[in-house]
Amino acid sequence: MAADMFTFDPELADRIFAYCRERLAMAPVALDFGGTGTDLTGALEGIITPLGTDPAAVLELFTEVLAPRVISGDSERFLAFIPAAPTKASLLFDMIVSASALHAASWLESAGAVAAENQVLELLASLAGLPSGAGGCFVSGGSLGNLSALAVARDDAYRRRPALAGRKVRIALSQEAHSSIGSALHLLHVDPVLVPTVDHQLTGAALAKVLADDPDPETIVAVAATAGTTNAGIIDDLAGVAAVAQEHDLWFHVDGAYGLAGLLSDAVRPRFAGLELADSFIVDPHKWLFAPFDACALLYRRPQLARAVHTQHASYLDILHDDHNIEWNPSDYAVHLSRRPRGLPIWFSLAVHGTAAYGHAVDQAIAIAHDAAALIEAHPDLELIRQPGLSIVLFRRRGWTTADYEAWSERLVLDQIGFVTPTGWEGETVARFAFLHPHTTLEMVEEILATMR
């Protein structure tokens, strides 16, 4: 019966809570196996029916069949891509967000949630050195954050420069920029201007030369820099790029989806000098700020410019924009409307643990990256490609081909030793560690390196 779908079922709740308690208490977290060579069609056949299936059977299917086929992003042995290591406090509070069916598109309907999210945004803006009045919202991830910010950069350029009317504008970036930047430019009908890098870093000098040599520089309206590249953890020359952006009246956007977690570390924060001049930046709490998927903090120096671009207008939404009611509508600052308050789990965890604990956890990841690099340098068959960038280590096994790296990566998962995937570097396939979880140990790293025979 339809009514049964909305009736509290104590037995089902107990089953779900028992699973959550067991999963949260797991130490260490099981790596599990992912989807390599896996076909789950047969396992799912017949589970969705007109009359429904016993919830115990559905939960058992998830627990015994589906969940093991998802590599645990919060495992201490997940060292590929950019891992996740949400705190237990953030995971627990995410359950409250879901159980409460919280919606947070506007101040009118969700002032409490928005106020708490904004407290986190204000902390990040302050650490970055943005002026009072900076703000933004939480979106689902860095891709949406970059798209939303660059849309504002494009439209603000058209607004301020009437001579650009009817002309296609361009945005400068390096080849090291995250793939989502290129996707955003494609969706925005904006052309990229590639700036050559110096040792894989975007510099102010290189940007200045591109602008000086370009035959139509007035159509270049923004530059997108990176604070911690995904592949190698390299921080661009933010101060140099910012100075050139100011000189040429360019919007200065910083993609810090991974690396700007370093703002919480007293030791790392100075490496982001120049960020205080950004017009917009992003950082993903679901990466190195220990929050659950999915969350990206999107900040603007002048959020009113974003509001002019992203506010949606409809008769039923007019009440949200009544001057007597409006305080802060997250829906006004990005490409979204309906949204869950995905910033609340990190707000709760920050409040519970304090910012110092976060900074210490960031420092731990950097420390183990340097320890791992030392192990690699001492290994007779391995070669360190470059000193760690933030918490990422690139290295090679002498004599290995791409097939060797791929087979090794698959064996590591099958043996539940680690999840480490190869990457490309200057035309070569190499190995890559991305450290994030404070509980990853050097012994785990030694175990992984010992398999590179």
C-alpha cells in the first residue's frame, strides 16, 4: 500500500541502524573490490517488482553483493585518485541530514541550515584572506563549482565590457588544469587559451607573455589557476598570476578542489599566497577536509556578481527574493536550485573537533607522503619522479610497461593490499600515491612497494 511507504517501520530502522553502526565501527575499513570484471545484472534481476521485496532480502543483497563491489573511499588503503576520509562525526551528522529530509535552497525555508553552512564558508574565506562580505554556497562537487564560477566570470566580462557584445570570449588556463575546467568552458561556449607551464606550474610570467603575444587579448577575460593539481599536487604561482590578472582586468579563479584543504594547516597556508586576490575559488570538503560525498565549497569575493548571474526567476520563486525576507539563498550562487545542505556534516565535525585537529590531519598526510618518497628513493628498483606535491607522490618502477602497472594495480585490489592506480606523466605511465587518510601507515606503504617485483 502507498501509505505504508511513509510509515515508520521499527524493524527496518533497527536493521539499517545496525548496518550503519557496524560500518562506522569498522577498523580498519575494508577496501573491497570495485567493479573490475564484475557483472551484477543477474544479482539485481527481480529485485524491483510491482509488489515490492522483503526489505531484509534487499538489505542482504546490498550488504553481501553490492557493497563489496564498491571500493571504500574511506579505506586507509585507498591511495588512488583523490581519496575520502570523512570523520565519524561528519558521517553521523549526514545521517541526520538525510533522516530529516532537509532542503536548503533558500533562507526562507531553511535559515538554520544555511546559517551553519555559511559559518563554514566564512571560515574558509577568512583563511584565504578574502575581504568581509565574501560568500557563496556548497555545491555537489568541484566540476559544478568550476562551472558556476566561470559562468560568472564570463557574464561579468560581458557586463563590464560592452565592446565584447557578440564576440566569443576566452579564458586562460594551463594544460595541468583539471578536466572539469575544459568541460566548463565547452558548456559555456568559451574558448580556452593554453598557457605553457614551467615545470608543470602556471606562472604569472608565462601568462603575461601569452597576453602580450595574443592578437586579440581583449577577448581573454579570465584565468583559472590551480592550488594543488590532481595528478601531482602542484600549486600554481598564485601570486604571480593574480598580479597579471589585476593588471589586465581578468577574473582570477582558483581551483583548489583538492589542495586548498591546506588552508587549515598553519604550515601549508603560506604556500597559497595570492589566493587573497581571487575573485572566486573552490575547495571540496569531501576530499581533504574529511566530509562525506558530495560537497564543494564555492566562494566569491563579490557574491553579488554571482547572484546577478545565477538567481532563477519564476512566479513561485518571487517570494524568495522579497527584500523583506531574503538573507542568503544558496540557490542564487551556482547552477542549482533544489539542494540538500551538504555543508552541514563538515560544519558539525569542525564544531566538534576544532580547526586545529583538521590542520593536524592535513599535516599528517603531507608527512607520510614525504616518508613514502624517502622509501622510494631508497628502493633499488624504484625512482621518485619529483618531491611530493602536497600529499601526492609520483614514482616509477624501472623497466615496467603500462601493462605491468595495470596488472600490478589489479593484483593489489584482488589481494586487498591497496587501491593504487597508474597515471600518465610526460608521456609515460607511472605509479601514483595520493595520501589523505590520517590512519594510512608507513607499514602499509612498505607492503604495497614490496609487491613491485
